[in-house]
Amino acid sequence: MEKITLASQLFQYLITGLTVGSIYAMVAIGFNIIYNVTEIINLAQGEFVVLGGLIMVFFHVAVGLPILIAFPATVIMVTLVGILLDRLAIRPIRQPSVLTLIIATIGASIVIRGIAMIIWGKDPFDLPAFSGRTPINLLGAVIQPQYVWVGGFLLVIVVLLTLFFEKTIIGKAMSACADNPDAASLVGINVKQMISLSFCLSAAIGAVAGIILTPIALMDYNRGAMLAVKGFGAVVLGGLGSFPGAILGGLVLGTIESFGAGLIHSGYKDAFALIALLAVLFIKPSGLLGSVEVTKIKKF
Amino acid sequence: MSKKFAIMAMVCLFCCGVLVAPALADSYKVGAVFSVTGRASFLGDPEKKTAELIADEINQKGGINGKKLELIIYDDEGDATKTNLAVKKLMTQDKVCVVIGPSLSGNSLAVVPLAEQYKIPLISCAASYKIVTDDAGKQRSWVFKVPQSDSMAVEAIFDHMKKKGIKKIAIISATDGFGKSGQSELVRLAPQYGLEIVADESYGPQDTDMTAQLTKIKGLTPQAIVNWSIGPPQVTVLRNYRDLGMTGIVFYQSHGFGSRKNIELAAGAAEGVYTPLGAVVTPEALPETHPQKKVTMEYTNQYTGKYREPVSTFGGHAWDALGLAVDALNAVGCDRAKIRDYLENKKGFVGQHGVFNFSPNDHNGLVWQDAFNMIVVKGGDWAMAD
Amino acid sequence: MLQIRKLPLIVFALLIVVFPWIARGVPAIANYPDLMVFAGIYCLITIGLSLLMGYAGQISLGQAAFFGIGAYVSAILTAKYGMNPWICMAIGMVAASIVAVLVGVPSLKLRGHYLAMATLAFGIIVFIIFNEEGEWTGGPDGLIGIPGLNLFGFQFNSVEKYYYLVWFFVFAVFLFTINIIQSRDGRALRAIHVSEAASSATGVNVSRYKIVVFVYSAILASLAGSLYAHYLNFINPSTFDLFFSIKLLIMIALGGMHDIWGAIIGAFLITFLSFEWLHFFEEFEIIVYGLILLVVTIFLPQGLAGIPHMIKNWLRR
């Protein structure tokens, strides 16, 4: 076997880091969409990813629907869960404080996890990769076709969201809710609908993340919490409420983990990423791209 | 006031009634603590199913010495505090004859002092040698374990490597108890087999990608990789290894790989992988003359018949633990000290993971040559390796 | 909430004292004193956390780390070096407070979710250290051989003896904390919660107060950790993971974070729910647990400690 050069090793770490980071970024974007409208950190975000993967397994593997039908069907199902989450867990809370909202989303995530365990059992599931598993060789590094799909979907999500928030009336209305909900309702925006919509969007993005992650790393009912923590880390690193921040945060976290594991000590790779996160926060308390005002709004 | 008193009295009576009712005199109580849900549910779930399967079968056949086998199972959810509480409850409140489990090494270590304190035999379903051996190297008097120690799996692997002429290896393991314990045994025993460890990498039990670690290993060109983990990451690591095209490097999995589901999930990536497995998961591959052929075939048929899923290594541990407990109850009844003495001197118990021969110096009763067969994945199924 | 009335406290203390006798007589609850030991240990942590969250308005998702620091300092020094457990307990508290200052000074400048993430990150890093430094901590399988506690030859070697020891600590800490709340410092803390800017303008040294409370909560968590280690005679890292920090947060939220009684009620409730009562539901246990969280947050936003207040308001209407 030929020896792998240092340059291709580094390139491989970068590719791996960016792929893992893209998943974190998608979770982070989901966090941000809800946060921007409601200032809620939805800790059930990881559960959307899990449901995306598991429901796709059901439609595509168990029922045997072709991928082009199973994909949207899965996204719609998870979106419905998102709406239910808003209706059943968030909206009924009469005196929302940051703590009660956090506990509500934790409670919801536990319920979803429990139901997923009853339905799918405790074993992991696999999905076939979208375009086979024959790796592509590039500059001595290997790239799974699925990695390309991950990057591609991240790009598509970013483009669509940008168009949505900047070009459509509903998107602009959502941004308005984010800036000032009272003023938004004064000009006739239905804030409740906007909140529902934010849950829909972020559930849909979570579902997409789950669908494309499962062929790489399998999926089981118990994955949500870890994904939520990583996504939350990415959001905070990038700056709460900032979409470019979420993407940057996710990619940076993934890359640090990958380089940390490859070059320094794999047991401590998560710690490296978190130390970097703390260092950023201590220097710039609102994250890499966050605005100072946002950090001042809420306390516990 | 009198009304309140009446209600209180009724509540008390109800409580007493509930508690007295199931405590039938003509039953043997066996306690079990498994990680049925939570982070180690892939251990506890098949263990619970297996234990219930055996208990049902025994009771249908008329019980042990004409007495019913009453199995009390608690779920520790992988948590040490819960395990401690559950075992204490089994020992002091349910007053069981013998306890089987817990599923995890850490949790077993957490309750070892309780077995010694309350003088109730405990048959652990976890692997660490520390469960039965104290710091001075002596066997703990009330504790036994049925799974093979990690060192046995390591010796089986290293022995196979020696035969294949492998000298330079890389280790990759999970940072959980299973992975860490295997990793330390690999490092400890490698010099005895003349093996050089060129890389010693790890990953989190929930990680989604191990390409970075494997890339590093690829750069160091070992002849073989040993992976030590359980659950989904052992499949992911195998896929990443295939993706990286590390064809010249032989891949060994730990005995944690022992479920057909893993071959399925690896989607072809498992082909040619070596793994040391107990007889329980490969009954079809055993020769007719093998001493465990009969018990393993029976268990496989019963388990897959009832639960519609393949047997795993871990269910086999519960079979061995409960089987030994039942054997002891059959011989000496519910006398804890006699059960302990009986188990300590039990010879030739044919179980799912080997033929157990206990002694005062060995509360595990297995040797690696018996307990493991080197298996290779061939055509999507297990096959005996040469 | 300013005045802590004496009567409920005395009744509660009496109940705690006689409870083991009652439990001895009723087989159905014979194991409850054992559960109460853990409830007491968790109370020590939640009292500190309640002061930090409910009174000073700062969140911490890293309390499990301080709990772990206390437990590991006690465990390592007693099991590996044979030191006196009480001295180790003190060393653990000193270690936890040093770490709390180092982490707290930069972190407590952060607000809201940023503070939550920073403390969460700190907790995970400490967990990784417990897990990775196997030579010291025994790694993920844990550390065995931690001795029990004794005082002048008196062994705390049974559930009941340990029960009284733990609850002695809980009452001492509870009374001390009430004194803080009712003092000038307590008023300053509540002022910080209401508005940092205003309290700072009236001469309250906001950042000093926040750090002092953070350190106090860390010391209590560390004490709880030492008591836990000596009771179980065993510790492993997964006891101190991020999910335990979240569990503590849930205790505070269910009990009610604006009332120190809430800390105690929450610790009790979660201990008994997760260690005993929910077992009845078997596989459905976690669904029921999640539903309880949802129901309480929806119908009792002030937590269970807010119920008397709600009833009072309802009667007045």
C-alpha cells in the first residue's frame, strides 16, 4: 500500500471536518430560524434530525418508495411534528420565561425520543447512499459521494432561505417578527402564524439533515441530544440569530474536531472544539458574527 | 378526623396487601438488573428478552423443584446510581436468592461492594476482570461473571495475528467503558505477542465519522487495525475504512461485533473482517461435534422464533447467567451461601459462550481457546476462519 | 418569598427525622430512606443552583462538573492515597471554588444563552477529562474502593446513618442560605436579577456578587459530590455528564426557581420519579417523564412551589 502524504492527510481532515460541520450547520440554522422569531432555543432540534432519518428509513427501505417520493414525504411528516411541537408544547405556556421554554423543549424532545424508541426500537438503521458508495479520489484524499450531497444540500438550503427571507413577503414578515414582534403585530402580521412557520421551516431543515446523515453514520432513536448540543455550540460560536454565523460556526466546529482528532489527540477532540468556543466567547461575547444587541435581550 | 384515619388505614392496608400478595412461599426469586433503555440498551434489551424467555420456559415445564421461578427485572438505564438503588432493593426488599447483571462493567463494579456486604451471590453480565478480581488479585467471594474478559478476546486476536505473521498494528477504540477496557488490554498484551502498536486512536461513542483517525492510521501503514467498540460506531468505522481504500490492512473487530445486524448495516463493508466470537452467535457454523452445538442451536431457534430478530452476544450472557443461577437453585435451593459454594465449584456447565469451569481462583470459568472462535465475514455471513 | 416562615421548616425537619421509623414499618416504602439519601444529596446542589438562577438570575449547565470535582477529589485522595475523608471533602470544596473562579470570571460576563453554552461547554470538557485520564480517575469503568465515612470512630455504614448525615448537611446549608437571602446581600442579588444596570447604578458590585454566588453553588455541588462518592463507594464519569446538569435544571424548573423551597421540592420529585415511581411504566417511562415536564411547564409556570401562591390568588378572586 502506498504511503499517504501529509498534504493529502491534511486535505482529508479538512474534507471530513467540513462534512461533519455541514451537519452541525444545518442543525444550527434550524436553531436560528426559531430563535429569530421567538427567542426560543429549541432543544428538540436534534429530534427533528433523528425523525428525518428514521421516517426516511420507513418510507424508503420498509415501504420501498422511490427516493424522490420518500424524501418530500419524510420532510412533510417531520414538518407536521414541528407544527405539533409548537401547538402542544410552546403555545400553551402562559407565562413564557427563558427557563420554562427551555424545559418545555427538553420535555418535548424526551417525549419524541420515547415515541421513536417505541416505534423503531433501539437498533440503528441504515439508508442506501444517494449515489452509491464508490469513493472519489481527489488529491490523495477520498471523498464519499454522500459527502458531496451533504455539502450540496447545505448550499441549497442557504440559497433557498436567503431568497425566502429577502424576496418573499412572508419571509420579510418573519424577519419583522424577529426584530420587533409588537411592532410586527401592529402592522398586521399574524405573529402566531409566523411562529408556527418558523417551527415548520426548522423541522424541515432538520429532516433534510437527518436524511442525508443516515447513509453516513446510521441513525437510532438516541442520537438527538448530542446533535442538539453540537448544533447549539455552532449557533453560539457563530453568534445567535446570524445565519452566516450558524454556517461558519458549524463548519469551524467540525473542522476543529477533525484536525484535533487527526493531529493531536482523538480522545480530546470534542474538548478542543469546546475550548475554541469558550476562547471565542471570552474574547467576543456575542460569538463570531453575532450582534451585541441580541445578547442583551434575554436573561434568566 | 375519623374519616381521615379510616382513609389512612385503608391506604396502609392496601400497601401491605400489595406487598404481601406476590411474596408466594413456593417460588424462587431471582433478581436481574439490565440496561434495558438508555445508552447501553443494545446490551440490556436482548438480555431482558432472553431472561424472560428462559423464565417462561422453566415455569411452563413446572418450575425448579416444583417451585415457580419468579424473575424480578429492573432497568438501570445505564446509570450507576440507579443500578446501586436497584440492586439494594433486590437484596434487602425483594430478598432474592441471587442477582444477575448488571449489563455494564462500570455498573457491575458499582454494586460489587453490595454483594459482599449483603452476602448475596451476583452473576455479572459485564466483561471487566476487575468485577471478579480485587486489587490484590484475589477473587471476590460473592461475585461471578459470565462474559469473557477482554484479555481473552485480545489473546484470540493476537494469536490469530501471530499465525498470519502480522507485526505492526494500529488500535482504534471508543472512549466508553467497553472501548477503553479493550484498548488497555491490547496495549498491555501486545509485547507478549511481539506486536508493535504504531497508532492508538479513539472516537466518541456517538461520533458520526472516524475518517480523520483512520487517515492518520493510513499514514502510519500498519499491517492490521483492531477496532474496539459497540453499537453503531463499529459499523461507521468499518465503512470509513473501506472508503479510504485501506485494502492492504487486515481489519479485526472486537467480540462486540457479534450480531448479524452489524454485517447487514455495514452494507458489504464487513466482508473479510475478522472477529473473535463466542459460539452463541455462530451456531450454524459450528461442527456437529462441538460441545455447544446443541445449546446454541436451541437458544437461537427459541429466541429468533419469539422475537423475530437475530441473537446477539449479549443475550447469550444473560442465558449463561440465568442458566447458572437456575442450575444452582435446582441443586441447593434458595440458600445463598450454598449457591455461592455451588457456583464456585461448578464444572462443565455448557453455556452459550463456552463450557464454564469455575474454581475458587477463577470466578469467570472460561479460557479463551474455548470461549472464542476466530470468525471471518464471508458472503455476508459468519464463517470459521482458518 | 422574602420571609421564610419558621413553621413549615420545623414541620419539614420533624418529618425528615421521623421518616426512617415510618419507612421501617411499611414494607412498601422500605427503600425510601435510600432514595432520600440521594434526594438530600441533590438538594445540596439545587439549593446552590436555585440561589444562582432564581436569585442572581444566572444559568449554569455545568453544575455536574462541580459535583464531579468534589466526588473525584474525595475518591482519588481517599482510595488511592488513604487520606482522611473529611479533609478530602474540604480539599474538594477548595478545588471546586478555585475552578469556579477561573471559569466564572470570564463566563459570567456572558448573558442568556451564551452563558448557558459556556457553562455547558465547561461541563462537557470536565466530563471528557474524567473519562480520558484513566490513570487517575479509573476511566469510564469508574473508580472502586472508596471508603465509607466515619466520625470519631462512629461508622456511617448503614442507609439510615448516612441518611441523617446527609440531611444534617442539607439543613445546615438550607439555614445558612436562607440567612443569605434575607440579608443585605440577598436583596442585592434580587436587584441584579431584576436589572443589572439599575443595581449597578445604585452601587451594587454586580460582577462580584455573581461570582460569589457561582462559587457558593460550586462549593455546595462539590460537597454533594463527596457525600455521593462515600455513600456509593464507587463513581464513574457518566454520573457527571451533561444530562445530569440538565436534570438539575429540570429539578429547579419543576420545583420553582424563585423559591428556595422549590429547589428541595424539585430534587425530591425528580429523585422519586426517575428512581422509583416511573418504573411502573417500563418502556413508556421516558414518554411519561417528558409529558410530566410539559404539563408542569404549561400549567405551573412558577413550579410546584408556586401552588400555594396560585391557590391564594384563586381564592381571592
